[in-house]
Amino acid sequence: MSLISVSNLWKSYRWRGRSVEALRGLSLSVSEGECFGLLGPNGAGKTTLLRILATLLPPDRGNVAIAGADLRRHPERVRRTVGYVGQQGGTDIQATVFQDLLLQAHLYGLRGQAAWRRVSEVLEQLELNDLAGRPVSSLSGGQRRRLDLALGLVHRPPLLLLDEPSLGLDPVSRRQLWDCLSGLRAQGATIVLTTHYLDEADQLCTRVAIIDKGSIIADGSPARLKQESAGETLILTLAPSASASVRQQASDLLGTCPFVRAVHQEDSEQLRLSVEHGESALPAVLRLLEEAGLTVSSLVLERPSLDDVFYRYTGRSLKKAQAEAASPGAWSAFAWKGR
């Protein structure tokens, strides 16, 4: 069953006297129980989409329904369904952890013992019990991010929207946060998160949509997207003594194999083979070359990444696009700060 349904969504901003389209006819559907990732560089439209889903921004046009509630006609029902955690969080640094969570419970209508019980449950759920009496200002980055999650969970939303959840965290804190999110999903939560970290999308997401310049350009499980976009690569190193004619012989021979998509010569010794089902292709390549009397120094299987997927659809690396989007004066710098 679809928990989120978005159809032909558009959103633009005025910036320096011109209109900039943040979302361009974007459509997507997210089912209950998924961890759905929006992967793309800064300025791609990820944050704008999440803020619309959280009713913090009105769309220019298009249709959005969350848990069957139309976003325009029933925003209050949508807010009850959604827990939103923005990039900057929403903590009060002057309060203690418990006070912060209790205030959030009050905002959602919980009072008295019911509010105290719910705060205690969330503290236990995200392993924040030992921090309950500490001021928020004294927490580490990873601890504060877990508190942000707790604030988003107080009203028991079936849908959690996370905007760059691990932004700025050290590797240990990132791993702890990932464990928290995996635990929440195991308990039945549906999670939609934005990220430009390839490993985060690979680790957490059951499905990924690659978004660029306001449009979704690819959608599927990380494994399927990588397999369809890039296959797998075998890096073949011939013996150092192999002549140019021997290398050409190996290239021609491998190019006739039905499981080899393409053969590229990297340098004087290496060939890169684009293959399907690399684990079964590897021994078949070895057998073929041995039967032809060709000596192999090494054969390494290299699996594709989500960056390969992004490159296939856009013609540029996601890491490069991220660097371009962060350059001074770019539209994305404006988008990063407020959109």
C-alpha cells in the first residue's frame, strides 16, 4: 500500500530577480515499511520535496497524498502522520533532553502521565535514558542527532522524513545513527531520507530515487540500479611479458563472449571487462584464456557504485556534481541555506 503518492509536483523560487525551478514535474510513490532514499547533490530539490511533504512549503502545482490525506485539503491529518527532522534539527539548547521531549509531547496534545510515559518510551527506544537530565547544549553531534529523531517520534508517526540525517557526523556517530534508523524500520516505521552520501543510501535504503535538477532520473533498489546501469567490471591483468598482439588477441577473444558487454584497454597490461553476473563470469573468463594459452597475472571483480548509476543518467559523477553545487554563488548555496 502506498503511504506517499506524489504526482507532477512543481515548485519554484524567486532568486536575484529570476525564477528558479526547484522541482520539475516530480512524481513518486513510497510504500509502507520502505526506507526510501532521495540521492543527489545539494540543490537537486531534495530538501524542497521533504519540506512540502511535511507541509512546511506549499507546492506550486501537483498532487500530494500521505496516508490517504490530501496535503492541500487536510494538512492537519498529514502532520499527524509525519515526523520531520530537518538538517538543523529542532532542539532547544537551553532545555534538558527530557524537557525538550516533554514540550514536543505537549505540542501534539499529550498531557500528564500520558506525556511522561511517551517521553520515557522514546528515551528508551533511542537509548537516551542516560542523557535525560543533561542540557541539550552539552550533547555531542551524534547525541543531538538522536534527540532530533526522538523529537520526530514523540507523536508515533508512521512516516519519518529525515533531511540529511548524518550531515556533519563523525564515522562512529554516523554508524550509531544508521543502527537507530535500521531499528526503527524493523519496528515498522516508513522512512524517507535525503542524502548525498553513496554509502548511506547503500546501507539503509530498500529503494533509491536519484534526483537531479528537480526531477527523478532513476528509481529502484540500489542493487538493481547498479546492475542495470553499470553491470560489473572484471579488471584483467595479463603477464608483463605479453606483447601488444597478445593483448589484442585477448581483447578480441573476450569481446565475442555473450556475457561480456564491452572490453576496454586501460594501459599496457590491463583490460577492463564490463560483464553481467561477475561472480560466474570470472571463472569463465579464466577458462577461456587458459584454453587459448594466454597467461593471466590477476583478475579482480569490481562491483558498481551508485555513483556509476548517477554518471549513466547525467553524464557526470555525483561527487563532482556535489562539488559544483557547493561552489560560491551557485543557486544550490541559496537552496542549502533556506530551501
